[in-house]
Amino acid sequence: MPVASGCAFSGLLAATILAAACSGTPAKSPAQARADAATADRVYAALNDDPIFFFRHVDVNVDDGVARLSGFVWTTDALYRAEQIARNVRGVICVEDRMELARPAFRGGGG
């Protein structure tokens, strides 16, 4: 019995140490946080200024110049256009696409 308890304890200790090591992400400086927020605002503005596609369901998060686009678009053309718009915004280093194509609503006939 003591061997099993020791194994369980050492496993718990290892998991705790690993969790502590992974959570040690350095905090963003206030200047970097302001720069990322300003870049995100520029990306939002550029997306909303597009005369062809509707991007109100796209969320933008910028972290150290990496723009992460998430949310929904209705066509693959809109998806590619959102990426292109974001890439052309000052302050964006690269774009990570996490957007999804919205599925059309089910229009089944009721009996």
C-alpha cells in the first residue's frame, strides 16, 4: 500500500510542477498591450469597411502583432478576404485563421 501512495504522490507532484512551469507566461508590457489593442481596432475597422463582405461576426485578437481571426463567415471567399485585409493592416505581423464557415439554417418543412 505505501508504494501505491508514493507513486500517486510523485505523479501529483510532477503534475503540479508541470502546471506551474506552463503557467509562467511573461506578462505583456502596458505599451505592448496598447499597441496590440490599437492594431486590433485597425483590423476591425478595415474588416468593417469592406464593401463586399459582412464581417460583423469575426472577432479579432492581436498578441505581439499576431492577429487571430475567429468567428463566422458565410463563404470561403469571405474567409480569404478577411485574412487578406488583416495582413494589410499596419502592425500585423501574421494572421492566424480560426474562422468557421457558418452553416445555413435548416429550413425543413413542418408536417
